[in-house]
Amino acid sequence: MRSMILFLTVLSLGGCMKVSDMAEGTRVQLSDAGLLDHSETRRASPWRLQPDSFIYIAQGFFVPPGSAYPRPNVVAEEAFKGFVEYFPMVRRANGPAGLEAAMGQARAQGAHYLLYARFASADDRIGTYEEWGDQEALDRLGRDRGVIQLMLVETNTRYLVDTARIHNRGGFLTFYDAKPEDLIGPPLEEYARSLLGLSR
């Protein structure tokens, strides 16, 4: 009798949760455990933007130290893909630029804000047979990691609205043939959502 009551209680509690909620919860737990890709974003300010804000996205010349060499404008490209869904008025620079040059480009476009980014660090670990053939180092096996730094600056006043640091880590189930730049799309989209005050 007790087992029947326990079974009915568990069954009724399971019926309270949608399948999509269970899938999202499972994904979060697996990424926290390191099996799937994981990212952590730390913002300095809870500032929110209006949906009609015009944002210009640029990336600095900084190349992360180490053996990884991501494409020169990859952060700006991925940020543009993440922001365009939430901010209809968004543009990006064609190539890397210094902060002053990027500010001048943003003002010339009439942008309200400049999102200035850089790839602060990138660690491209061995994840394929080809990479193993090139490096052959057991200590280089594993998951890719990367850190992106963002500054959101108001173009008229040069006021630093927000800074953010995004730390990415690949998962054990998804590390094959991945690069640190492959991990940055979802957290940049999440950052765009957070600027509007939207959650998952």
C-alpha cells in the first residue's frame, strides 16, 4: 500500500512539469557537470536597453595568447548573429578596429551604443586525430576554453554602460572537432537577451 501511494505521488508530481522544462533542466545539469558546452556571463551592471536601440558591434585587434588563433573578427560576427534577433537596428564592423576608430565608425553610422569586444583568451585543446597528429601531447587532450570581454559604451557621452566577461568551456560529449570560437554564439545571444531584461 505504501509503495502504491509513493508511486501515485511521484506520478502526480511528474505530471506537473512540462517535457520542455525537463529537457531544459537536463541540459543545464549536463552542462554544469561538464558533459555539454557551458558558459558563464558576469555583468558589471544590470542596465537594460530599449529594443529600438541602435548598436554598433566592433572587435579589437587583440589576439589571445597561446596556440589558438581565432578568426580576426569572429566575436563581432557571432555577436551580430546573436543581437540581430533582439535589436533590429544593429550593425557590425567589417574588420577589427581600435576603440577610437570603432567609436568613430559607430558615431558615423548614428549608433546609440558601441559594443566593443575582444577574445581575451582561447585554449584550443586536441579534439581530432589530425590535431593529435600535429601536437601528440597527452596534456593537450580535452575541452576547449575561452574568455570574451565586452564593453557597452554610449556613443554620445562615452559613458561605459556595461562590461561583461563570458567564460566558455566545451563539454566532454561535444569536444570533437570544436574550436574556442565555436562556443561563443549562445552566450552572446544570452547577453543580448539580458540587455533587454529577458530570461530563457
